[in-house]
Amino acid sequence: MSAHEQYAEDLALYALDALQGEARAQIEQHLATCASCRLELEQLRGDTALLAMSATGPRPPQRARQRLLDAVAREPRLPVRAPVPRRSWWGWLGWAATAAMVIFALSLWRENSALQQTLASASSQAAESTRELEELRKIAAPILQPEAQRVTLVAAKGPPQPQGKAFYLRNRGSLVFLANNMPPLPPQKAYELWLIPTSGAPIPAGVFKPDARGNASVVNPPLPTGTEAKAFAITVENEAGAATPTMPIVMVGAGE
Amino acid sequence: MAEIYDRYSSVVYAVALRVLGDTGAAEDVLQEVFLQLWRNPAAFDAARGSLGSWLAVITRNRAIDSLRKRRPETDIEDVVLSVTPDLAGEAERARAAEKVRGVMGTMASAQRSALEMAYWEGMSHSEIADKTGEPLGTIKTRIRAGLIALRKAFQT
């Protein structure tokens, strides 16, 4: 059994949609970072499908078919989403500045929210944070507005090289990763980002696929807080992601 | 949509009816499941599992939500399952159902009933423990072991 033993039974209950409250939150938190338990969950759901398939009975009444087709005719359909990177525009931005801004703005926002909940004595600080946030909005506008012209500058000669940049706040466990010029992947494969701690095994930090232009991003994958990162690395894994990196490392970078 | 409905509606309806025991309520779940698929076809990832199995799992979850009058716990996009037989054909499904019943028949009755209460009645492990007077841990173990036994039967 590849799944973690301590989660095995709760995983089965989760697959049955029968886990609530804290136990559910705990397992979801674990699943977010553990590829082998995700795999086990998929298998358990497959097992429940077998159970479901054992139900036999009469066919649905004919009127149900017409009712559905009538409803379908009235229903707008969601546009089919492109597979992964949902924020393809990231790669087009002056991304270093933007990511730093996002992390900073997020931390400001959080601080701001916290301040608002405290007593009136803190209100002047909150107002100060709000002013700073307003300032930041002004600075960010040329970067974030869709009509802004965006240009990435690279060395004048030579083919474009894959590039990745990770922005990591250890004490919050926050990470924004942006990449461009990433080579396309074989089917059913994805890139996986790894946080290499100063001690211990690499920690999965998100699975991503580049868009047609080679741009990709990972924003705030689930990470433990307080882990000091020695480096970040990228490997090629199966789409579901892996719990341990599969060699070779295709890109790596240490802190600046 | 009509084609998908014709192929899978009997599975969906059978699952909903088994859980709810009421034809009107089962028809409502049938309607909801297919409409959700229509509204958001991307929720089903064809690379991971078959449509029939996925619909069966979604239907069972929605029927339990309806039975227990609770809000859906899991978004359909988050239901990903490993590759299982598609069982679109009546004959294949009948054979698989027979096999599942065979495996269930070989289980100890306490294990079978724990699994059935959890799956078809949507009872939590603590509710089952209360009902049977057995420890929580025992119920959890039985449910998981029951599912694994089914998996093994279809692997060989």
C-alpha cells in the first residue's frame, strides 16, 4: 500500500464523501501535498464506482429524457476551459515586478484585514496600510491593466532560454512561481516544482503545464510554513504529480 | 447529450433509485447530474477514468446529499477516479454487477452491512458504530477493507 497508513481509513471514508469537519479538513490538507494519497483516493473512488455499478433497476421513464433535453435547450453551456495554466497572461507581464507586488500586496491586505478587526487604537495604522495599498494600486495599474503594452526583453542573440523565477516567503509558506519559454511536454506529463529545504527531502511545490507560448505559473501551492529553502528545482513527472522527484532535474536555482 | 443520456441514463437512474427509493426523487437527481455535465463538460476528465464510472460516483454522491438534505460536499470537478471499466453496455454491466454481488456475498455480514450502510445510506462511520454498537475503528477498517476487496476482485 503506497498511501500513508495513518490516512488509509480516512481516505476510504473521504472517497465515500462520508468524512466531515476537522477530519475532512485534515485529509484535504494532506491530499494537497501528497501525490501517493491522491492516487490512492482515485483508486478508492474507482472502487466505489464498481459498487455503484452494481445497482440495477428499471429504466428511467421516457418523460425524463424529454425533460432533460428541454432543459438542455434552455441552458447556456460553460465555455470549455483550456487545460492548465489558467493565468497564462502572467508570463507576459514584467513578471518579476508583478510577483513581488502580488506577494507584497497580499501581505498588506492580510495585515490590513487583521488591523480592521482590532480596536480603534489601531485604526490609524490601518489607514496607513490602506494608503500604502492605494499607492501600490497606482504603481501596479500599468502592469495589471489589460490594455497595457507588455514586452519581455531578452538577449539580442541566441534562442530564447527557459526561465523560471520563484518568489518565496518562508514565514508565510507563500510562493509565486513564474516561468517562460518552457519546452512543451509529452502527453500525460507535467512539470513539477520542488522546494529543496536546507535539510530533508524535496517538498512538492506544485504541478504545472506551460501554455502554447511556453508560459506557466504556480501561485501559492500548499506548503508548510517556516521551511527554509536552499533551492527550487523542476522535474518532469506524470500529470498527477509525484511525491518524490524523478531525475533528471531540468531546471534549478538557489536563493539570490 | 441525447446520445450520452441514452447510454448512461439507466446506470444513473438505477444508482439514484437505489439510494433514494423514490422514482420522483431519483428522476430529479438524474436530471441534475446530466444538466451539470451539460453545463460544465470539462468537469469530467476523460484521461482519468470512464464517463460511466464517473457519472455513477457523482450520482451516488448527489443522491446521498439529497437523501440527507445537505448541501453537496464535493464539487464535481474534484471527483477524479482511477481508470475503471466503462460498462456502457447492458451485458457488461450485468456481468460486473454479478461480480460485485459475488464479492459482497463472500464478505462477513458485518463487513458487508457496514459498507452498504456507508455507501447506499450515506451513514457516517460514527452513525454506523452507534447503530451496530461496534467501535469506530472497527467500522473504518471494515469499510476500507470492503472497498479493497472489490478492487482486488476486478484486478484478477
